[in-house]
Amino acid sequence: MITVAVTVAVLILGVPIAVFGGFIVWENENATLDLRVSSLGRSVERRINLPEDLDSSMLEPWVGGGGQPPASIIVRGPDGSEYRAGPAIDGRVLYSSQITPSGATVRMEIDAAAVQWRVVQVVILVVAGAAIALAVGVVVARRQARALSAPLIYLAASAEQLGSGQARPRWETSGIEEIDLVAAELVRSADRMAGRLAAERQFAADASHQLRTPLTALSMRLEEILALAEQEEVREEARVSLEQVERLTGVVEDLLKSSRSGSGGTTEAVHLDEVFAQQEEEWAPAFARAGRPLVFEDAAKISVLATPGSLAQVLATLIENSLKYGDGTTTVRARASGKGKNSGVFIDVLDEGEGVSDEVAPDIFTKHVSGGSGTGIGLALAKDLVAADGGRLELSQRRPPIFTVFLNALPASLDPDVVLPQGGLVTVGRRRRRR
């Protein structure tokens, strides 16, 4: 649209300007020539009236130069004498003549080709200006097209990612209000969808767990009846009932697998204290052998949306790097983001070592880049795993080193503990389970 507008403007304005510009130059040269002839005529008339002799030398100053095209001058006196000055001009000429009151004739000619060249110069200048305007319009149009299309492409990719059940999209403002409004609503929809999916998966897992417990108890009771019963009818009924229970257990397992696979993604509502406890159990002996403290702090107390296995692997990578390359106390702490309790959680892994060098820091998350003797794959993989869950992994401080994992928090209204609250004990035969 910008290119079309500029082209139309060039055609509407540029063509008339070129035509009228050339016409004005032509008329201006004619007017200048008339003015030169008039001035020469007054000079000739003054010499005749003084009286002074007319000669060719007195015409030389009027030949021209200094930006004016040279003129061929012919003056005929009242007595018929003729005087000439200037170069002879062949071809088409522009001329102007005047008869003085005393009867002298003054004629001045200039080369028409010189005037035409000036007209052509004006037309070339207008065409060049139009070409520059068109080029600028095309450049601006391309920049605007990229500025508009790039956010829309990212928006479409985010929508596709959301539709395929992948991690929630991350969006940076584009500066275009309409696109940012759509993107913000998409992010909000993704937050709600991710939270609901996580809550549903957690609900399915908890419900499956709670169903398996009484089903297992019932299977044990039926097996006990099958083993102790003396009557064949009772044994047969117990065997049939046991098969039905096993079939029901299989259905529960299938439902649980279905809730965790497919388009639902892999993120779940994860309690950080459980992940921290698992990591502490795994790494505390290694740190104890190295004579270094390992501290875990969960100040956020918020469930996050993450893949449990991926989050455990990311934390293990960061803790292992701290053990190998760091020094002093290694601290793993969780804190809520400043944007609100349900916005996100920062997990910092820091120690008291020398940190990351300035040469390695910009590429610390690039594959095969390592500040020590490692392969340089662990941090790159950790960053990808966090990104797959809709979070990010950054080196927030070089010295002493602080690696920060940001994860989206589960909205409080969708917390599994709220959706599936702990209840009282329910008796099933002689066994008890929680509902």
C-alpha cells in the first residue's frame, strides 16, 4: 500500500512538475534573452544620441558567459552599417530583436540546444527526485511489512504451539497495540489452559492412586476368599470377581496413561519441596564427601507448571556443575516473582566460587561450550528442557555464579490440593483409605 501510494504520488506530481519545470526553464531563457536585447538596445541608442561611434568591440560585453549561454549579436545602425560579435551559431536558435527609436536594429541569438539541455537537466532532476522518493517508499514499506509480519508470524507459531499441546508460548511486546492485545489474550488463554490441563492430570493421577488402593485391597480379599473357600461355587464367584477387579484396575491404568500423553503435554503441577527433597537425598552425600554444605530453601511455597523429570534433571545439572566448578556453600532457593504470587517462581542455584569467566559467559548455554573439562552439553540441554515447559534458564550473575530457572506458577484456583482436597478416612471392609 505504501509503494502504491508513493507511485501514484510520483505519477500525479512528478510528471506535471517535470513538464512545467521544463516549460518554465524555456520561458525563463526567452525572457532573459529579451532583457539582454533590451539592455543592449538602450546602450546602442545612447551611443547614437551622444553621438559616439558604433563598433564591434562595444558589443563584446554583451556576448554572455558566467552562466549565460553565449549569444551571437548583430547590430545595424540607422545608416545601414552592420556590427557583429559572438560566435556563429549553426542549427536551431532562440533569438530576440529590437528596433531602437533612432532606427537601429539589435538582434541577439543563442543556441537552442543549450536551452534544451537545461530543460533536460530539470527533467532529470525531477525524475531523480521521484526515483529517490519511490526508493525511500519501498524501503519504508519493506520495513513496515517486516515490522507487521514478524509479530504475526510469531503469534501464529505460538497459536500452533498452543494448539498442539506444547508448552505455553512466551511473548515479547511488538509495539503494535492490536497485535499485542491478541497476543496477551493468547497468553492468558494459554495460562488458563495449561493450568487446567495440569490440574486435570494431577486429578487423574491422584484419583487413580486413590482407586488403586481399594482395588488392591479388594483383590487381596478376593484372593483370600479364593484360597480359603471350600465350596466350588464360592471359589468360582471369587475368581470371576477377581477378574472383574483386575479388568477395572487395567482401565484405571489406561485412563492414567491417557491423561499424561497425547496432546495434553507433559507439564504438571509440581510441588518444589518434593523435588528439593529428592535432589537433597541424591546430592547430599557427594557434597558431604567434598566437605561442602548443600542448602535448599523454598520461600515461594507455590506449585509450578513443569515436567517433573525435566525439572529434576535441570536442577541436577546445575547442582553437579556447582559441585565440580564451584566452592563454598551451594544454595538452591525458590522465590516468588515480583509480579504476583501466581505469576511465576524463580529457582536460584548459587555458590561461593570464582564464577563464570567473561569469555565463556555469553555462550555458556551454547552446545560444546564449557568453562571446564565438561562436554558443554548439560547446560544447553537444561535450557532446552526449561524452555519446553514454558520457562527460561539464565545466568543472572557471573561472580559469584547464580543460575536462575524461571517457571510459571499454577494459579491458586487450579491447585490440585484445592481441586482434590484431602478428606476423611473411608472404611472399605476391614481396610481404610482416604478419599
